[in-house]
Amino acid sequence: MHKDNKVQSILATNKCFIIAEVAQAHDGSLGQAFAFIDAAKYAGADAIKFQTHFADEESTSLDQWRVKFSKQDSTRFDYWKRMEFTDNQWSELKSYADEKDIIFMSSPFSNRAVDLLESLDMPAWKIASGELTNYPMIERIMETKKPILISSGMSEIEEVESLVEKIRKEGIPYGIFQCTSAYPTPPEKVGLNMIEFYKNKFACPVGLSDHSGNMFSSLAAVTLGAKLIEIHITFSKVMFGPDTIASITVEEFKTMVQGIRNIESMLDNPVNKQEMANELFNLKGLFNKSIVSNKDLSSGHVLTLDDLAFKKPGIGISAKEYKSLIGKKINKSISYNHFFQMEDLLSL
């Protein structure tokens, strides 16, 4: 593995690795693909991720639609064909991402895609959940010794375990995404509980590959210790494509990144409550309540609760001590809103 592997460097820190998933949102347009790189960089993503499809290498005429959305593709095979870029176009996208200083990634769906992406020196691999049992492709990926990020979307635990065992034997860094292959994923099926489960079971970076169509699941996942976040990005919620309903807009993505970085700062800086109270001691005096007189009182008057009010700032006897004043005699005349001091009192 290259010593300057950017993904491995991020995974070695406490920073969350945030991936903007384009998938097929470019709808076969190279110009749109370039625009998504700009958008992901603007939104603060660590990486932009595409999917590299070669229809003849991964699909047949029997390939079924997940959702029949396309008005221009007769079959799903035709759709994958239209999603293809040439090797040179993929190289141009990788070079442009490098120029913009954002990590380029793409999920392969065939051995040909693996060979192409490896020729571009992609720093890490993302295995789509439908490919977890595609061992011929995975074994070719493992030969590169680069980090492997596993999506568990439609996979059984046993399938994840088997793949992790293969990767571990090769000493390759890896991470696991909790994922639910539902578009969009309702809150009750996001499965945030699996983050802790995977952390305990596999002792690796764990995250969320989210299809909920909002930023809330990802923010919640980070509070639970997720170190990997992947979510689909779109230019508009009304764009054409199968994943738009499970995507967030560029501006939503930017807000999500800001939220994640704030959450990281909170989690990385635990507060000692006593030290914080000491630090805020002067502020405390401004907001705490003191015991004051709520009327003019004559010298020798015996205080009752009706004589007392509780007002800011905290420069006199604290409101919490009010019972200690009841029944005490004052040793001088006191005017309205006088802040009681201990020297104002005489015991009966």
C-alpha cells in the first residue's frame, strides 16, 4: 500500500470520512459528473464516489429493474450501457478530482472496472452490498492491498463475516457501513443499532451508508461513533434518476458536513463540569438570584417570607438560603430592593 494513501490516513485519525455518493446521478452525462466533483468539494466532502459500470461485463438482458423509472432505456442493460464512460473519461474525472483536492472513488461492478480503477491509482475500494459474494472481483481487489469499505445493505451477517475473514487473512485495512437497501429508507429501518454491533464484532471503522433522503440519520450515526458516512448527493430533489428520492441536495450536504464536524468537536472534547463551573464563576454572579426586600422595612422588623423577593444579580445572600432569613430581625431600616447581607441581621 502506498504510504501516502489518503483514505488510510483519515481512517487512522478520529475524523469521520465523509463520502458524497454520485452513483448514476450524472445520468450518463460527463459534464454532470464533472459538476458533481465541484459540488462535492464545495459541500466539504472528503471524497466523491461514482459507480463504474460496463454493461457487457456485469449484466445481461435478464437484468431486472429495481424501479422502472427510465423513459429512454428499454431494459436495465440498456441503462447500464448508457451509464458507461470510456477509460479516458474516467481518467479525466480522476485527474479533475485530484486537481480539486478531493478523493476520487468509484465502486466497481466487474473485473474490468477493477482493472481500470486500479490503473487510476484509486486509494480505496467501496464494495456495494450486491457484490459481497462476487469473490472473483473481490479477490482481484484484495491483490491491490488497499483499504476496503464494505456496504452491508442487502447482505446477511454471515456474508459480511465471510468477507471480513478473507480480508483479514490478507492483512488489508477495512471498514463496514451499516446500510439498508431501501430507497428511501424509513427511520425505523436505518438500523443505527448496527453501528455498535459492527464495532464490537469486527473492531474496525464503522459507518452509515444512508438512503434516507435526509441528513438526520447521518448526524445521529456520528453521535453514536460512526467514522464513515456515505450519502447520495443531488443537484435537486426533482432530478431524473432512481436515487434522487434517497439523496440530499448540495446545500443539505454542506450543512450535514458542518454538523458532523461540530459533533466531532463535541465528542473529542469532554467537559469537566466542575472545571466549567469554575470557569463560569463570574458569569454565575450575573444570572444567580439574591434575596432582596420587596418593600421598605423598619429597623427591628422580624422577616417573613412575604418580605422577601429573589432577583438578579447574585451579589447578596443567595436565594437558596432564604429559609435562614425567616424569623431573623433586621438591625437597621431597609429600603425596597435592598440586597440582604448577613450583617443586616440579628438573631431573635
